[in-house]
Amino acid sequence: MQAPFRLNDILLITVVITSMAAAIIFPDFGSLFQVLPVYCVMANFFLSYLSIDFASVWQALSGHGRQILSFTALKLIILPVILFYVLSFIAPSYALSALLLTGVSTGVTAPFISNIVRGNSSLVLVVVVITSALAPFTLPALVKIVVAREAAISFFSMIRMLAMVIFIPIIAVEIIRILLPKAVAPLLKIQFPVSLLLFALINLGVFYRYAPFFKKEPSAIILASVVAFGLAAIYYIIGIFFFRKSTLANQIAGAVMLGNLNNVLVIVFSSQFFGPVEPLVAAMYMVPYFVLVIPLRYYHHRKTADQ
């Protein structure tokens, strides 16, 4: 039996938290990396997309078309709006965070997480690709319609930023596979250490600008952590409930597809157009991103034991 989470996961969480703290404590140092976050997240996506075979997506799509379309609508449109209005009453300062995190695409590492907890990883892979293709258009539309920020923020600037970050790495991966296929394996071998560096640079280049806010309001970090864990729990419960009449593998896949999201993209996107609360919640989501593997393992164990 595999461990609930690996040493690499602990290292990643440690790097995320320490680099964010370093940017807040030493903002002058963090400002040296202010131009890097967008390019770092693109590089990170490039490395992540290398492990995805886009040609196999259409095979996995067969037999699940209606479910996948319904789930995608829930993921990208319905649930973000519901959670935005719920938090508008409960915790208004975090309503936008809920909208952005919920409405962003499923994380590229979600198929890997699904394998660990024995979910339907083929289904997860399809949703990763579909939500990655749609999120650059649906997320700005949600911000424009629901949050009514168009007066201050250009709708097309949001689309341009998200499309560039998501589609350029995908195109680059396909070019590498065609022109330099032998380079894929060596790149995958260095994926993790390079990703650690990229995460650190992203946080240094984003959070230095919010140092005065966090030093004045340190409790915001605790509240952001509570919100992140609360949202993660909601995602996992709704994901399982959506596939309640389906197989156990699909139920777990539903939890993974909602709960394992592109929070790093939200960090960079929200820092460009919002902040400081939104990138903070997205950064703190890195902890439940991995920790909630444990209750999913328990859920699988209980369900199989009852059968």
C-alpha cells in the first residue's frame, strides 16, 4: 500500500510556504523576480503536459460523453457561481477566491493523484484536457458577469493572459514530441526539481508586493488556510455525490477532478488582476491539494470493505 502522500509532496508544500514567507519577510529580494511568475507557470505547465498523451483523450471520451459534459458545466460554471454567492454571505472577502479556485481548470497532476487513490484516471484525463481548453474563456466570463469587474479589468486581457499560459505550453509540448521525441524522457526526469524551483520563483515574484498587507494582517494567512481546506472538502464531497450512482472509481475521480485544480494558475492570474487575498488562498490550497489524498484513501477502503 502506498503512503498517503510522498516525500516529494512534503517538499513541495514546504517550498511553497517558505518561498511565500521569504517574499513577505524580504520584499526587496522578492521584487527581483517580479517579471517571472507568468513565464514560470508556463514552464511548469509545459513540464506537466509532457506526461499527457492528448491523442488518448478521445478514446477515453467514448462512453462518458454526457457525464463529462454535465460535470464540466458543474465544474466551470454552476459550482463557481453557487460558492461565490454562498461565501458572499458567509465570508465576503473570500467570495472571489471561491469563484476563481472553483472555476479554474482541473490540475494537470490530477491523473497521477487519481492513480494513487484508485480513481478512473482515464475520465480524469479527459476532464483535465477539456477544462484546460475552456477555462481561459469561461473564467474571465464568470468574473465579468458575476463579479462585475469589467469596468476596472479588461475581459480580453484576462482571456489573453489565461490563453497564453495554457495553450503555448500545450503547443510547445506537441512540437517537442514531433521534432525531438527523444527529449521527452530526459525532461520528465528533471520535472520535479525544476518544478520546485518554478514554484519558489512564482511565490517570490507574486507575494513580495503584498508584504505590507500580510505584516499588518497576519491573521489573513490563517483565515486563507481555513477557507482553502473548507473549499477542498466541499469539492471532494460534491465530486463523489455527482457520481453517486456510478462506480467507486468514478466517485473518486469526481472528487479528484474538482479538488485537484490549477491553483498555481490562480496564484498568477489573481495576482495580475486582483489580490492580495485571492493569490494567498490559492497558495494555501497547496496543502489540502495533497493532504486530502488521505480521506479519499479512507473512503475507498470503507467502500470496498462494505462490498
